Amino acid sequence: MKIRQGFVSNSSSSSFIVAFPKGFEPTTKNVIDYVFNGNTGKMTYCDHSADITRVADVIVDYMTSQSPNDHERLMDALGGWLGGAPNYESFKKPSVNGKPYEIDWDTYNVATTRHRDFVFAELLSKWNDL
């Protein structure tokens, strides 16, 4: 498993985790085969497109130039929003300040931390060589 944390061109924070089988050789061809099912050409998301070979090159570059994994770095990478995480709107409480509602941020933070810990445990169970 490899982690990439950094910034994207518009200066917003960006983190992602890419997990490959143990012993995976990080080459452009192997990444294209494993991640993109051997497809080359362009990938499109919303109004943006990218060359798949270039994307694979970037993944290989990050995989070969990063520091070794450790639990602290993995937990940091899981600090953003994760699929399946609670939605803050689920933690609405009646407002006393005239607003329609307020968010119970303390309870929300506990719930999202539990979800992050669950996701981390799942990663460890599948990729025990972290």
C-alpha cells in the first residue's frame, strides 16, 4: 500500500491511498493493467480529462519516491472525508440562536473518528504488511 499526501494545482488539500497486492512491481504498464484494466487513452471525471499513461506515471513516481508506510501516516491520510462516513447533516440539533438548526460537531467528530478507525482496521485486515 502506498500513500500520497500533498496539494493539487488549485492549492486544495489532496490525499489518497492506493493499495496494490504484496510484491506488486510499480511500473507504468503494471499500474495501467491493475488500476485501469489495461485501458489506455483518456480518463474523464466531470469536465476534466487526463491521459491514463500520464496518470500511471505519476502513481509510479509517488510509489517509488515515498517514505515507508507507518500507521501514523496512514491515519493522517484517512483524516479527510471517507466514503460511508457520517454526513454532518445527520447531526442537526434545534437551534437556540434563531437559525433553523445547528450541528452537534462534537458528536459528528466522534462518529467520523469511529468510521476512520473502522476503515483503518479494514485496511489492516486486508493489507497486513502496512
